[in-house]
Amino acid sequence: MTQTQERQHITIRMDSARLELLEGDITALRVDAIVNAANPDLKLGTGVAGAIVQKAGPSIQKECNRIGGTPVGTAVLTGAGELDAKHVIHAVGPRKGEGDEDRKLASAVRASLALADRHGLRSIALPAISTGNFGFPMDRCARVTLTEIHRYLQGGTKLDRVVVCLYGEEAFTTFRQELRRGFR
């Protein structure tokens, strides 16, 4: 495992894949798919979803309306409208206090990675799912997300680049600290 670090960007090599932590705007990344921290109704409102619909245009919401919804812990795929990414994966994480949140978040992360794999995608960017309007604690999100990505990358994936794109220095710092603790 090798590590390089630049200003608010860390890359770790894991076998044949790269795991990156990046502070920035997920909608500006050039990856095969970005992950939207979605609600079960797939209504694009605020946070990551709001940024996506603002930059991508209305086509993604139209596709989400056709899909209709998806349960907590699952993910669905749409086109990416005007974004540089090719697809948007809508992953539904848990709300703080609903019970069994860590397992549900792990399931949403795993579902996103597996969906990208099933569609032959090579790169994916995920936000800190559930930490915005759903109130999930950032430190727990970092632990669960990084552990699940690490497990997934050990299992023979076609993905060669997984980016965790974090909004703001505080989120980046929390994920960086968790990454330094190692995978549990």
C-alpha cells in the first residue's frame, strides 16, 4: 500500500485499485459515476442532490420519477445529464435514529460499488452519505464507508478508482483521520 498526499487529496493504492480522499465538488469530477446521497423517494432536493440537479439539468429527476423509489440501503442508476460523469448512482442511506444505521449505510455503500461493477464502470465517486439532512455522524460515516470500500476492493472488482469526495475541510479531516486509523 503506497500513499501520496497533496493539498486536501490523498491517494492510497490497494492491489489493482486506487482509493482517493478528495475535498471538492463531486459534480465536477471526471469519473464514470458519481453517487447521490438520495432519499427513498428519489426526489432531488438539497445537498449533493441539489448540486447534481442544478448542474445536470432536469433529465436525472425525470429518470428518478420513472424509477419511483428505492429502499434504504439500496442504490439505483440513472444517466448523468450535463455532468462530466456518465452516470449517477442514487444510494439511500439511513436517517440518524432509525435503528441499525451502520449496517444500512454499509449496505448503501456496497450497493453503489456493486452497481458500478455490474455496469462495467471503472471509476466511482461517493460523498459522505447520510451526513447532511439525514444527520448521520461524520466520524461513523467515515469508519463505515472506508471499511466497506476496503472490503469491496479486496473482492475482485473491475473498479480501478474509488474516490470519496468530501464537501468541506472538516469532512475531509474526519475521513483522513479515520483512514490513518486503518480499516476495521
